[in-house]
Amino acid sequence: MTAILETRGLSRNFGGLKAVTDVDFTLEAGEIRAVIGPNGAGKTTFVGLISGRVAPSAGTILFEGADISHLPAFRRVRLGIAYTFQITSIYAKLTVAENVDLASHQRGTTDTRSCLEQVGLGDRASQVAGTLAYGHQRLLEVAMGLALRPKLLILDEPTQGLSDGEIDNFIELVRTLSKRATVLLIEHNMPVVMSLAHRITVLDRGSILAEGTPEAIRANPAVQAAYLGTADA
């Protein structure tokens, strides 16, 4: 397989706090990779570094073999990296369709209706986004990510606020998306992680604690002690 994303010695410090420390990470094209870990493990900082919303203190980020370590976020979007936030970042006063239209324009695409239908919001195109239920706002943000036609789609806690039925639909959506985009998933819902991920990376205190298949991670004593069954993501 070919690596779409690599980090080498990636670090980010906030004053005396080491949020991410010397992370070597490889993501293969077409993979669904989950990143898990306890609260404060550095997960959101890590994907912020990849997306360009956080600047590295040290290290290198390669996307499709090119060094993007110091590119701004909008340049990374144009290269094909889309990131949905842990906290919704929709335009609350615009309609659902207008939100997706804005994302489409960043990549010169026009498939708004298709993106909304994929996430189950096709019948809400004319609704004001701020009036959506929280779970539907999360789905709208995923639709905005799809409108960017990403090569790499980063999903940060995407099932937060979704009902059980919506989570089931989301799992099927990600499986479909993975046929044309690589997916990097931060998720606290362990059944979702175990169901979707080809491989899992476990972060703890800003460093990689373990990597492997869902079965290997579930059986790893260090992971069990640090995370599984004792804390959420």
C-alpha cells in the first residue's frame, strides 16, 4: 500500500505542556484509521497539526510525499485534506444547502444535493442550519467535508449527538466514503471504532502507546490499563 500521510518526529508544545511528542505516524491510502486515547491524550491537537490549524513545534508532515508542515489550512484543503471539527463549525444563519455550497466553492465543486443526500439531509436543504438538532448539525458538517471532495477526510468525534439509528447510517456512510477517500477518525464510541477501523492508533500523553488491528488493540494490556474500559476518548 502507498502512504497518503506521514508524520516524522511531530511535536507541539503549549508553553510547558507537551501536547504531542515526537509522533511517527503513517496512514495508508484507502485506510480507515481510528485514533483513540484518554482525555488529554493529544488527539485533537494531532489532527489539528495535520489539517494546518495548529502549527508544529517540531517535526515533519508529508501528504502524498510532499512536505506540508508549514502550509496554511486553506492550502491543505486545496490539496485534498478536509477536517470536520469536534465542535460544529457551521454557518448557523445560512440554510443547510448554502453551508454546503460554501464548502463546494473552495474546491470548485457543485454536488451540494448529492452531499446532503449521502448524510441523510436531502430533505432539509432549505432549513436554516442553526435550527437543526445538534446531531444533524454534525451530519451537515460531514456533508460540508464531502463537498470538498477530499483525498483525506478527518472526522473528529462525528457520532457525538447522533441517535443509535443515525450512528448505524453513519457507519455505512463511512464505509462507502472509504472507497474513494482515506478516513482518519477520532471517536469515543468504541463499538463504532471497532466496527469501522482497519487499524487503530492509541495516543496517551501526546505519544503513540500502541498501533494495530482492532483485535490486537482490544487485547493489548497497556491499552487496557491506559484507556479501554476505564475512560472515554
